[in-house]
Amino acid sequence: RKEVEQDPGPFNVPEGATVAFNCTYSNSASQSFFWYRQDCRKEPKLLMSVYSSGNEDGRFTAQLNRASQYISLLIRDSKLSDSATYLCVVNGAPNFNKFYFGSGTKLNVKP
Amino acid sequence: NAGVTQTPKFRILKIGQSMTLQCTQDMNHNYMYWYRQDPGMGLKLIYYSVGAGITDKGEVPNGYNVSRSTTEDFPLRLELAAPSQTSVYFCASILQGANTEAFFGQGTRLTVV
């Protein structure tokens, strides 16, 4: 079983739409969770960390559900510039120094 | 502040050749990582290091070697290149292990023919 699994998409949405991505992880002992954004042919960059209580950064909201072992990312009022691939990242356990990436969910925001 | 620098950006290798992908960071980060990304896929961990002199295998270490003689440098060595190693390679560094941002280099696009 993969450490981290994501729906590859693509998600094609109009500007202004709300879109949500989910990501499941296999190791219940994982402690750190992140969403990264990757533009085409570029390196990944941190979008936001995911905290147990959930967290929000502007139009972006991340949530963690430990019981069901998934994390989510909600994007409100989508912009054209949000078009990218969103990577879910989870650290390993018991070796917390390893970070595992999902295969990414592609988002296309259309005018 | 350069962050994480990878060289070269592009390389074409013939089957059986060897090469070293260079990675340097100037942020004094303890942890460094090498990932590969195949087309349409996520990143797979090859090797990582938690400090100078310490390295460990990731998910896909076969065909690669690493060393970490200094905090700044974490080169990845490919011996006997194979077409299956055609990929984009990313180096990343983290100040400490958990809940901190990973900074990535711009990647090395390697083609083995």
C-alpha cells in the first residue's frame, strides 16, 4: 500500500469555484502533514502545513482527520493562478525524518 | 541567499555512464533529501541525510549512492546509468525534521539513452 494516496484529477473548475482535494495516508503514527504546490516543470513549494485543529490561510483551508487518516485542502474563490498540481506530504513513522509525497492532484482553473 | 542549488539543470547520459548530481544549500539546514519525479507522478525519496556523515536509504535507493561530508553539500551519484533512471531529480533541505518547510532546488532533468 502506498504511504500517501491522492486523486490525480485533473479537476477542471471555473474561476470563483470552490474545490476540495483529499489525501489519505497509511501510517497512523505519522505526525507531520503538508500541502505543497508544484507548477509545471518547477520545484514544489510549501503551500501550508496542516495542523490537528485545522488551519486557514486566506482562501485556503487545510484539515486533518486522524481517525480516518486523511487530510484535505479546500480552495475558495479559485483564481486562474491557482492552476497547478497540489502535493500531499506526510512524514514517516517511526522514522519521522522521512517525508512521503503523494502523486499530486492537478487543478485547472478556467476563465 | 541562494537557498538550494542543483547542478546541472539538464543532462543526457548514455546507458552505463556515471555522473554526480550536485546539491548545495547555504541555509545551514541539517536535513537534506534527494527525490526523483517521473512524469505525472509524485516524488519518490531516494536517499536522505540528517547531518554530516549520516545518510540513509529512502524508498528507491537502488542504482544510487550519496555522501554527506559537509553540512552544505549532498551529492547524488549514479553508477551505470539505466533508462529507468530517466527522471527529474530534486534535492531538498529542512532545518529540522518535523513541521518545517522543505526548500527544493530547481531540479535536474536527466535522460538516459
